[in-house]
Amino acid sequence: MRKIGRILLWVALAAILWVAGETAIYAYWIYQLRDHNPATTALIEQRAREARARGEEPKRIQQWVPLGRISVHLQRAVIAGEDHNFATHNGFDYEAIRRAWEEAQREAEREARAEGDADPSDWIPPLPTFKRGASTITQQLAKNLFLSTERSVLRKAREALITILLERELSKRRILELYLNVIEWGDGIYGAEAAAQFYFKKSAAELTPREAAFLAAIIPNPLTVFNPQKNPRRVARRQRIILRYMSQARLPDDSASPKG
């Protein structure tokens, strides 16, 4: 038993050192983002590898612009569509997580009943998965900058750690600026300026509310589900919903964050 105890102690110490090491590395990288723009992101590199695997030359259209040169309409549209409480939460929107959990439970129950579970009193719902609605802009940025698109417990743990560090080290406006400059808006299209030029032949600063809502509608999956060429009606429906809520979206101000 004493030997097993020593082994468990060494395992615990190794885990603590590993977490501390990862935290220090991510904290250093994120601290640099206060006044340096990232040269690339994990998602951009992943898309490049995928293109090469298909025998294609990777595409990357991206032009960095400060937040002041991105239409307020687009800022509001993205917040309305992706993270309505962005200006006030600490990186995690617990109300959105609760809603996503309840929705996932309902969906899991419908699927189980459709498969023929006869007695509802004996039925135990399976553990639901969060398919949508729970990730904040900060969490999306954490994944986009540093992580892959794979779904695993370890990746979610890293995402949570990076989210905490982003909120601690950067202002809300800087987080939004980074997000709007690195997210994917189509095949090889990254950032608001490239998206505005590609879809509307104008700068990100000149976008109208309707154009901004259109771009925000694409964000969840610009390559397939919300690709405007493949699913124009789905994009248009989401665009109308975002337009309805844009005026309620609260923009972050300079007084919020960083905390460290």
C-alpha cells in the first residue's frame, strides 16, 4: 500500500507540474497579445494542413484592422449572434450553458424515445453533448488561437484555462478585436476586413446593419452549414434573427478588464 501511495503522489505531482507548465506558457503567449497581433492561429494552420492533405495550395486572405476600423454594426451583430452577454461575463456564460444543457437533454430524450424506449418511468436520459449555444466569444477565441477543432475533455479543459487567462490579461475590446480579425468567414477568408471585401467589396468600416448581420450569420460554420452558397435560406433566416437583436447588443468599453 505504501508503494501505491508513493506512485499516486508522484502522479499527482507530475500532473500539477504539467498544468503549471502549460499555464505559464499560455500566460506568456497571451500577455504578448496585449500589444502584438498573432502571426497565425491554430485554426489557420489546421486549414492549411487539410488543404495540403487534399493536394491543394492553402489559401489565406486576411488583413488586420484595429477595432475602431470595424463597423459598430458588425461588432453588435457578432455579439448578438454569438455571445449576447459578452460585455458583462467573465469568459463563461453560465446562463447560456444551462440553456444548452437543457436543450441537449430534451434532444437526447427525443432521440431515445424515437428509438423505442417504451416505459418513460424507467428511462434514464443519456449524457447530452453541447452542440451549440454555450461557447462565448472568449472561449471561441481560445480555441481558434491555440487549439484544434477536435472534441475531447482535454481540449475543453485547455479551452477553459486559456479563456480564464484571456479574460485576466486582455481587455474586452482587445478580445473582440482579436476575435474579429482571426475568425474564419469562408474558405481561406479570415477576419472582418477580408470578409467585407470578399462578400461586399467594401471595407469592414463601411458595413451596413444588414451586411453586418449577414456576416455574423455565417460565423458558426462558414464552410458548410452556414455557407451562403450552399445554404442561402438558412443564412438569411439567421441574418433576420440577428438583425432583430442587434440593437440590444452591448458593446464592451475600455473600463472593463484586464484584471491583472
